[in-house]
Amino acid sequence: MRPYRHIVTFLLGFAVAQGVAHAGSITVYSALESDEIATYLDAARKALPDIDIHVLRLSSGDLAARLIAESAQPRNDVVWGMAVTDMQEPRIAALLTPVHGKDIDAMPAAFRAPDARWFAPTGYLAALCVNRQALAERGLPMPRRWSDLGNPVYRGQIAMPDPASSGTGYMVLSSLTANGSDDAAIRRMVALSRNIGQVTLSGSAPCKLARIGEFPIGISFAFSAMQSIRQGYPIDMVLPEDGRGYELEGSGLMKASTHADDARRFLDWTASAQAAALYRGYKEIVAAPGSLPTDEQRRAGLPADLVATLPVRDFAAAARERTSLIARYKRLTR
């Protein structure tokens, strides 16, 4: 998943007959990427052969809208891989019920809701995609901190996702400003905004622009940077030293589920060590105890102790302050 990446719907084995699933089957709504879902589902179906797992893939924005639209008569049993900030929207949070399981309950407390209405096996981390060739050609220094990006030397040299349309963009804004409560951080974001040459609709787009050298710096997320490195682009991944911006991808059980036992078994599998090993192919943040970055991820710059160094985030406040924080940012950056 990367939230708000595309406003399209991708269907993977979604089968519901007149709104009622068959016994031994569950319906899952997910904001994870379609290639991830295919990989995870193949393993889940082997681990849980007696459960028919039907998945509807939606962008985060469409997923939130669908859950709210269907709230009077929910048609799914599970929410899988949705931005936790979005899950804190009161109308969505009200649809979820506490869920427990052996592997779910073994996850670090920071990756589980206090009331057990969500848990997050994975997440994504803000990162800079820096095209070292384009940087050298323009005689620019390598940025190391978020505060560096406010330097006028970078005027017009940065691409950043729009916080109003991109989950990655809002993640950067909200997590680096403590949901708008840190005035000094707000001023840094305003200074950075003066150097933005292009605002994009999605979180991956700035990294793609940096790949081809259109902008030497793209504010994106770590997986996009590591993917660019793997594909041979002249990209360095920079994790700014003065702040860890991140979002968690939460999962939960619908209160209205008519197949709650099977849904719990599936959800507990998503928190298992087997699932965590697969997540490493796609994710920078993997919460399962003992899960470490791959050698490739570490070579790209992902720290081995990443999970332990993540700051505490108030996701409920991030959801509550979304409209006002985005409006404030837009007003200050006109």
C-alpha cells in the first residue's frame, strides 16, 4: 500500500453472492499493493487451506470511502493493510472490534491499539530519493536533514507529494510536526515548501521524478528508494537525521463479521513469522519480534534497529487534526 497512490480499484478473487459470503470464506478489503497481496495470499492459502480468502484491493482513499458508505451493512470481514491514521477516523474505528491471537498479541505494544481494534505488522518510512548524478551536475550538496531542505540553494530542486492528496505527503507533514503541535517544525516545513519545484499527487511520484533526474531530490518513502537502487538508478536513499516520519499499515476485524473465527485465524496469520519473512520483500518497517532488514536493505541504508528507533506517534491525533493541519500548511505556504 501506499495510500492515495491511484484512484483505481483492483480486484483479486473478490466473490460475494448477493452480499453474503459462503461458510468457510472471508471477505477482505485491503489497501496493500496488488503484487504484495498476490504474494501474501499464496502463502496464506497454503497455511489456511480450509478458508476461502477473497480480497478486494482499493486505494486508501477509496477504501475509507467504501467502509463509510457500507457502514450500515458492512460486506467485509477484515480490513488488511490500511493506514492506521485512516483507521482512526471515528466512523471507521466504530466498525472494528477487538481482535486477539497468539502472534497478534506477541507483537510490540507500539504496533497494537490499546483497545486491540487494530494491529500493524508493517509500515513505511519517509525517505529522500536523491539522484547523486543530478545533484553533482547542479553543484548541490547532499542533504542529510529535513532542515537542510529549507536551504535556498535547493530552490526548485525538490519534488514532494501533496499532503492533501497523498497519504505519504500527509505522513511527512503530520509525523514531522507532531500533528501540528511543534511550531518550530511547522516553520521548517514552510521553509522546505519554498524550494519545492513540483507537488505530486502520489507518494511514489517524487522518487520516480528523481530517478530520471528531473529533480535531484524526491520526498518519498524508503521502499521506493530501495526499489530504485535495485533497478540500477543513480539514487541514494537518505533517512534524514532530524526526524523519522512514518505510517503504520493496520489490520482489523469488522464488528459485523459473520465469519469472525476464520477472520481471526487469517488476521493472526498476517502477524506470523511466516508472513513477516514475506513482508521483507516489500516493507521497510516489519513489526514481528526478531525481524531484521535484509542485507540488501541494510546496504541501501536501512538501519538494523529501525523499529526500536521509531518515535511514538499519536495516530488518533493525526486523524483528528488532518483537515485543520492541511489547511494551516496550505495557508502558510501560499
